[in-house]
Amino acid sequence: MSIGIPGHPPPAGGFEVPLEMLSACHTRIERQCATLRRLVPHLARLGADEEVRTAAANVMRYFDTAAKHHHEDEEEDLFPALIESMAGSDPVCLREMTQGLAAEHRELEARWQHVRVALEQIAAGHSVLLRSEDVEALVGLYERHMECEERELLPMAARLLSDDDLERIGRAMRKRRGIDFPG
């Protein structure tokens, strides 16, 4: 799903190009979602074997940190910068889009916590049921959410945000992760 942002080189995924970093994160989320989908039949067939326990722990680590940071990057840095870039015009549509995406973040986080309960037990070696319906609800919402961001939000941000805005966003993303900014 990751796409190049018009006016920018192909996705490098570094903090110096924050829109590409956000897009690259979508690709990583897709991989974690694919792992979740594979866990359901594997667990039903083989129980909480070493492969499932490791995969469950990796998925938890990703969604507990990187996905959480991704939502914060958007809500605390990207969305406000976009709204600010529309100062003097009528940002109603943009405000509605960003508020809708932020609301989806809350729903994604709630669905993730529901799935995480089972994954935590699986990672500990317990053969518990990982419900396909729960995984599909989470993954399906992530797919729709990321599609909107890739199709609408990120291209809009590439058009509207200045280099200074993007540098500020990149710095905030690095700081959120405890990474020193070069120079």
C-alpha cells in the first residue's frame, strides 16, 4: 500500500522525510496484520508452539510501541500542522478528516487491546482461542484507515506543508522515540 508522495523521492522511511516515514510505517503495520491473520489457523492447528509464541510477542511489541507512536505522530504533529497550513481558509473538510482519523485511532487502540489479551496468553505459552472475528475487525479497520491516509491525507500533506513544517514533524517523531536528530 505504501506509495510515493508527489514531489518527494521514493520512500526512504527516515525521519528527515516524515511523510515517507509514516507511509513506510503503514507497510510495517500491514506485515503485522498479515502475521495476526496467519496466527489464527496456526494456533488452531498446532497450539501455542514456539513459532506462535514468538510471533505473538513480536506483534505485541510492534503495536505497543511503533503503532502507538505512529498514531501520536499523526495526531500531535501532522494533523495540527495540516490544520495550521489552512489558516486563513476554511479547513472544515480537513478538520473533519483529521478528527475522523483520530477517532479511528481510538477504535483501533480498543480493538488492539482486545486482541492483545489473547496474544499475551499465547506469548506466555497458553493455547487460548485467538478469534478470527477479532483479528479481522482489527485488521479490516487498519486496512481501511491506512488506505484513506495513503490516498488522501499524505498526498494532501505533501502539497500543503512547507519544508519547515516537515522538518518540525520529523524532529518531533525522532524525539518521541528518543532518537537524537543529526546536526
